Amino acid sequence: MARKIRRARVTPGWHEQAACKGVDHWVFCNDEAEQRDGEPRPPYSDEDAKSYCAGCPVISECREEALRMRDFFMTRGGMNEDELRAEHHRRQRTSAA
């Protein structure tokens, strides 16, 4: 029988300083899927999500990680999904020039 190898999840130290630490992820995700308990998710609000980012001491680290990992599926680093995609494409065009 093959043994399963568990990989430790490496979390950058800056995650501990994030203003959103401990906040439910649905606040940052425009996802209409039901919660695990079958209840509907509260409505997504771009303003609510970005309000956590506004005073966050690690906003730039979060944004850079989202762009590097192409994590464009939620609000991160003060940018929503569309803004992250646009920034990613802008940087691609700039580096190609």
C-alpha cells in the first residue's frame, strides 16, 4: 500500500498581518454557490471586500501574490477580479514592449 505524503502548507509571514485574517472568504469572492450548510451566501459587495484592503499593512504583498499566482477569482490587494485581470494584462503588455 502506497503511503500518502502530506505536504506542509507554506504561508508567507505577511499573511499574519493581513487585515482580512480570520474573515470568511466569501466576503472577497463573488460566488453564488451555497455554503456548506446549504444556506445561501450573503450578497457580495465590492465595497465591503475592498474596505478590508483599504487600511491593510500588506496590501501590496497580497496584490503581488494574486498577480504572480494568477489568482483572479476574488478581491485581493484592493482589486476585484476584473481589476486584477486588467493589471495582469497591463503588466504583460509593458514587459513585452
